Amino acid sequence: MGRIAGHFLMAITAITLLFGGSSGQGSATNSAAAKAPVYECVTRFETEDWQLLTADLKAASPDSFKKLNSDPEFRSNQVESLRELFAYACQAVKDGALNDPVNIGELESIRNEVVAIEFEELINKPLKKELLTSVSNVRVESFYKEPENEARFEDFLKIKLELRRRNGGAESMKATDEERSLARTMFAKFSLLVADSKLRATKLEPGFFTRVGLKVKLQQAQFLAKIAAEKNAAAVMVSDDEVSDYIRKHPEFGTEKKKAEAEALLARAIAGEDFAKLADEFSDDSGNVAEDGTKSGGLYRDVPEGRMLSAFEKAALALRPGTISPQLTETDFGYHVIKLEKKSGRAGSDGPDKLAYDVRHILISTGVKDPADPDGREVPPRQFVRTKLENEKEEVLKSKILRENPVVMADIPVPPAAPAKPRPGTRKPGN
């Protein structure tokens, strides 16, 4: 799906809240007057929402804030990134993400954690305390004297472990003693801080719950957008047959000419021409050229077994020293003409002798350079085509999701430029 929400999400604390959701019109900005549903699709993102985000960005990353004000393309990218984020999140809702109790539990955790963190940062600001230090261990112990809080923690932990499993983590549904102890303490502190924020709601700074609600919305949307991207992953997969069919229809990605060139060089080498001279003249291997421009005749000395690509090494070690492989060897880099110079044993780092060898080769590269990235490295043609087709499918999917989940995005407000100060000694016009 690409980078969603860019620098703004980087400026948001990676934890979660209580009051949030959208206003009746669907804006991301919300009121603290009523508890919102666990998640509502964002259909509008207003100027006021951007003002809240940019205020946080200014405090967290002044350089990014400065770039935002001075770079129209950067601003446009941020608008589109957030549009994409909210559209994918809404697609997850349509796909049934809110029918899963695990997802519901995580969205609620996100809300509670963000509220707790933001509330504690606010009350600790004058005291300059470290994060999550305002809740004492005594309060944590008292929290768990209530049996229902133990049950709530167990539910919380089950959800976290299930999410870890779904994300490819440990298969075990058990936490280590250390993980369990830390999670138990954090859950109590978050819960107590959320309760404290409710008790002190009328004394908090104006706009606190609106600002925090927006952070919740962004964090929840990021969680849901990831679910949507994973659910639709099959739609952007490219099969081997699709790659082969594309190459067949686009001869510029074929390797027949390169193979014929390599076969001609193989025939010349076998016929007795100087292998090193052929390598220096025709090889595409950048490793054949030293920093000072001298060439090495395609020679790699004292190569330990296991270093080279499997197909290359297998072909080289099947030869007698001084002989040339009668067939080309194909790797992701292209076609290789290989000559084994010698084999030898050498002391391994762990004691026993290991096989090493000297080998020459001529590489005829089949790599393709991306026209959109002229400074990038060449990649194998099948890899290039696969990536190209995947990107095209991703764009089709993204366009469909954006079309079916429209989000009206206000432009990012930019402060007016300060008037230029006259240089000393200059006069105003008319004076």
C-alpha cells in the first residue's frame, strides 16, 4: 500500500485512547460530549483537522513543518496519503473487520492507550516526569484487587497474543513471565490514567479531547488499513505465467539475444582465445574493474566454498582446473562463461580445512534498469516485470478502494509568507 500518512503518523505516539470518532458530518474532528463507536469511517478531513496535525508536527519535527509550508508537492503527497489511509480503513470496515472481536478489542485498546499517554503528558509537562511514572505501584496493586480488572487484563493479553500470531510472530499463545508482568503493569496504568482523565475532564485544556480524538482516529485507521491491505493482497499477486506471458509479448525483456551473445563468447573461449582478454573486453561484471580502472580478466581468487551463487559454484567446482564449462550457467545476473583455474584447501575460521578455488568468468548481463530510477541497480528481467505488474495491480486496487470509499480532503492550510524586509539604505516606492 505504500507509505500511509507519512510524516504525520511518525509524529503520533504509537499507543491508544478513550474519546474519539467523527462528528455527525463524518469529519475526523470530534466532540468529547458523547462516547463514539469503536470506529466510524472518515468521509471528510477538514481544515481544522489539518491545523491540529500541523501544530503537533511543528512541535515534534520543525524541519518537516517547515518543508510542509514551503513545498507544495510535499503537501499534496500528505493529503493523498491520508486520503488513502482513511479509504483503506473504511474498506476494512466494509470487509467485516469490525465483526472480529480481536479487532474490536485492539481498536478499544488503541483508544485507551492514546488517551492515557496524552493525558499523562499533559499533567506531567510542568513536572518534567518520564512517561508512565505518574501512576504508582501502590495504585497498580489496588487496581488488581478488583476481580473484574484481572479478567479485563486476561482478555487484553489474549488479544495481544492473537495479534502477534496473526502478524507472523511466535506461534505460542502464551506470554513469557517478563512479557506478562510488563503487560499487566501497563494495562493497569493505562486504565487508571483513562479514568483520571474522565474525572478531570472539565479542568483539562480546551480542545484536549478533540486533539486526542484525532490521534486515535489516525492510529485506528492505520490498524484497519493494514487489515484491508492484507485481505486484498491476493488481488495484487502476480503469477509466474503472467510474467512469462508479458515477456513473450514484450521481446525487449527477453534474453534470447543475450544468450546468443554469451554462447558466441563461450565458443571463442573453448576454441582457445585468451579467456582473460575476452573477459576484459566483453564481461558486464562490475567486479572485474578496480577503482583505478584496471581489469582483472574476470578472475576471482581464493573464493571460499559457499560464497558464490549456488548454480555458479556448482558449475565451477564440477570442472578440472584449467578447463572451461562446456555450457553456459544462468543466474539472476545473466549468463556466465566459467573457467576454473585451481582448487585448494585453506584453513577455515573454525579450524578444519575448507575448499577454496580461483575462477574466471565472463558475465553477459540480462539485467534491466528501471527508467524511473536511473541511479538504481539492474535487476533480473523476470523480477523487473513481476514488480512492474504488481505495481500496476496495486494502482488498480488503490483506485477502486478510493473510488468506493471517497474522502473529501481539505487542503493543508499554509501561513501567509511574512513580507520581505527592505534592505538597509533602500527607499520605499514613491519616496
